[in-house]
Amino acid sequence: MALGGGIGEKISDELGISQLTLGVLHGESRAATTMIATWIRDQVLDDGSLPLGIRFKSKNGGGDCWAYWLRRRDDGLDGDDMTFDSGAAIHAHNPAPLTVAERFGIRIW
């Protein structure tokens, strides 16, 4: 597994997780999943580009989940505005994202 070869030793050393399994990837350890996502984000793809996000299976059985990195925003540029499927902007004061963010300890900016 590419993840194990790339980040397995770091996860073992820093978090004491000796084997990188699907259980770790879908587990409750935010430290582990964040470390893995950060490692994936920093990779350079075969074509020289950077990953824009990842798709993964829901641990709750709800199908696929998606996570996107806002690279333009990270670089201090405009153009990474998030929208709902309808194209409406997602505002920080929207009650639905605020409820989810509060429940899961996610920072909204």
C-alpha cells in the first residue's frame, strides 16, 4: 500500500499505530486521518500536478465522501469559493454548515 510505505513509519513513531489498515483510515483518530490527508495533499502526482482532493468510502456506509483542498486560497489567491450544487455560495453564517462544523469540531473560515 502506497500510504503505508509513504507515511507508515511516521504514523507508527508519532501515534503508535503499527499497521496502517482500512480501520485506521476510517477510524475515529482525527490525528491519524489528518496526518494521512496532509501527507496525500503534499504529494506530487505522476503528471507533475498536485492533488486537488481525495475520494473515500464513508465509514457510516453512506457511499463516497469527497474532500477538496483549497490550494488557491492556501496560496493567498482568489478563486476557490465553494458552492452548493445549485451554485449558491456557501457562507460562513449558513446554519447547516455551522451545525456540522460544531458537531465535528471543524473550523470554518
